[in-house]
Amino acid sequence: MTDKTLDTATPRGGMPPLHRAIFVGLLVVFAVAPFVLYPVFLMKILCFALFACAFNLLLGYGGLLSFGHAAYFGGASYVSAHAAKVWGLTPELSVLCGTAAAALLGLVIGSFAIRRQGIYFAMITLAFAQMVFFFSLQAPFTGGEDGIQAIPRRALFGVFNISSDINFYYFVLAVVFAGLLLIYRIIHSPFGQVLKAIRESEPRAISLGYRVNSYKLALFVLSAALAGLAGATKALVFQLASLTDVHWSMSGEVVLMALLGGMNTIFGPIAGAAVVVTMQNYFASFGAWVTVLQGVIFVLGVLLFRQGIVGVIARWLKRPL
């Protein structure tokens, strides 16, 4: 299998055995992990893994580099937090509200952004993300610099008590894996194949009769919604929605996760998110030096793993991952 077909092969008759085994293995590991590791730490990895995969869906499979994905991640966290605390909604409805808000925001921003390409596209997304940041800073319902704190964890579906970290963990696990499987399905659907064709040669896709801008907008909204799903869930995990979630540095972090794990791969962003979140957690004692250490590790990762961690492994195995 050549390099070009490594990430474009479409499984026939369902998910390939290797991918199925990886998904099952990840599910088993994360199902057992909270009995060994701190559940909140694991939930953070899960939320950022979904966030990174949502971003990779846009960049790795659509070829669209966004510097503003924090807008959907953080915007959804605020909406989810407000829905849970002020409106008194249950966790699943709060997360759905945040996801819907992110999708709507993605539709508005994407309608403008897809009219440009390359660096202009990236700058438009960054500009809109900064607008969302300053709105979050000034809007009365966001709490300003204090954010929305003490978000309650009500009963799931109004029945199941998930107030404890260990119970809430399995709700997060179910949400994240549902999102990951949806991303996998999108990538390997006819829609996903058209996206890859647009990424490889947009003029050729246009010549074949595809409405390229419609596909780009649909992809943008899907990516924003899935990023929002991650952000809405994270707000309930930490019972906090803050400006950190909508800051431009959050957009930079998700780019780092995708590149470190491997773009154009299914499982790369998960690995990248796990590495970055683990560094932040265990290097926290270094204070501001954490960003320096992240930069060094990122540079080493780019030099040693040109296709990302999972991308290099896929190249060795000669199988798409």
C-alpha cells in the first residue's frame, strides 16, 4: 500500500479487524483505568481526545486549517454550564444544548470562512474566535473572568445518580466514544471520500461536479459540533466554564495534539491529546516552564516523527491507523 493510499483506504463490509481491535482495546483500557488513575484526569484526556479528533476531521481529512476551534469548544462549555446551572437541565440535555450552540456558531463562522483558502481561511477563523473570546469576557451570563462555577451534576435522564466522579466518568466515556465512532463513520463514508478528494485537488473535485463549498461547510459544522460536544462535556467534568476554554491558546493546543499524534490518522489525535494532557498534569510543578517543555517535546516529535506518533506506526505496519 502506498503512502497516498495509506489514509484513504475505505473498509468494505464494515470496520477492519485492526481498527475494531483498537477501539475495543481503548474501551477496555479506559473502562478499567479509573480504578488505577484519577478519574478527573482521565476524563480530561477523553474530552481533549474528542476535541483533537474533531479538529483533525477538519484539517486532516478536509485540508482546512482552523486557528479558532476554541470558539466552539469554549462556547459550548459556557452554554452547557448555563443550561445545567441556570436552566436546571440534566447532563445529557446540557451537553446537547452546548453541542447545538457550537454547531450553530460553526454554521455562521463557516459560511464566511469557506469563501477563502489557506492562510486567509485560518485568519478568518482566528478573528471570529477572538470575537467569541471578548463576548465571553463581557457577556453578563458568562461570569466574566470568574466564569461559571459550581455547575451541578444532576441525575442522568432524571433517574441515574452521576454526581460522583467515578459515576460521571462512565457517562463521559460513553459520550466520547460515541463521538469517536461518529467521526470514524464520517471519514469512511462516501461523504468522507469526497472530502479527501477535495483535500487532494479541489479543482478536480469541482470538475467532477461536486459542490465543494457545500461539502466544506458541512464538514466545518460537523467539526464545530463535535468540538462543542467535547467542550460541553468538559464543563460538566470540572464543573467550571472559564475564559481558558475560549482563549486562542486553546486553539493552539489542539493543533499541537493533532500534529503530535498524526494528522490524516484516526487514532493519532487521541495519542496526541493523551501526551499533551499528561505533560500538563505531571509537569504542572514547573509552572510557566510547562510551555517551554511542551515546545521542546513538540519540536522533537516533529523531527523524529514526521507523520506524528501514530502516523509513523501506521507507516511501519503499512496499514492505516
